Amino acid sequence: MRLVDTSLWVEFLRKKGDPRVKQIVARLVEADLAVYTCPVRFELLSGVRPEEESDLEQALAFSRHVPFEFDDWREAALLERQLRGRGLTVPRNDLFVAIVAIRTHLPIACRDAHFDAMSAIIGRTLEVEQC
């Protein structure tokens, strides 16, 4: 299973999205290996056009959902402090996704350098697969 980041879902849902990314996400969905979390759904819903929302909901319906849990807020705050202490500031939604990936031991499939930068600081607890 892979925690599919917003960066891949956007390419997958975009009509003229990267064909290689579309294929990767389609394979994950078809094999029941695509996972998303609440922060990813939020980002997607906030950026989707009204006429595309049903396609988004359908894609997510064929994927597994892992919730962002109560304790994840504290872990995200601790991670943000750790990263800032090392000179790295990343978007909070990326922190939230990283925390879910760490808790669930799922690799993040993405096209976002922030995850590589976080992984370089926190080590093997965050596995990143750039697509």
C-alpha cells in the first residue's frame, strides 16, 4: 500500500496530467493499494472544480482511507518544531500527511520535494517514493 499524496492525485485527475503518474495511481487504485488521508482529501476538495468533484469522490471511493487522528495533531506539532529547529519549514498539510505515513508505516507516493527534505532530517521513519 502507498499513501498517495495530493501531488499525485492532482496529476491523476487532471485531463492532461502526466501519463506516467496517471498509470501509477491507476495501478495502485486497481490493486487496492492506494491510500489517502483527511489532509489530502481537504487539499483536493479545496482545489477541485465543481464539475470535477464527482470524479474526485469516485477515485477516493476506490481507495482506502486512513483518518487523521487526535494524537496526530501533537505529533505534527512536535515534527514541525523539530524541522524548524533544523532550518526546514514545510507546508502544514505536508506535515499532516507525513505524520499519518509515519504512524501507519506507509510509504508516501508523491511529487513533492518537501517529503524528501523531511525524510532527510527524520530518517527512515518516513519513506518517500517520488514519482
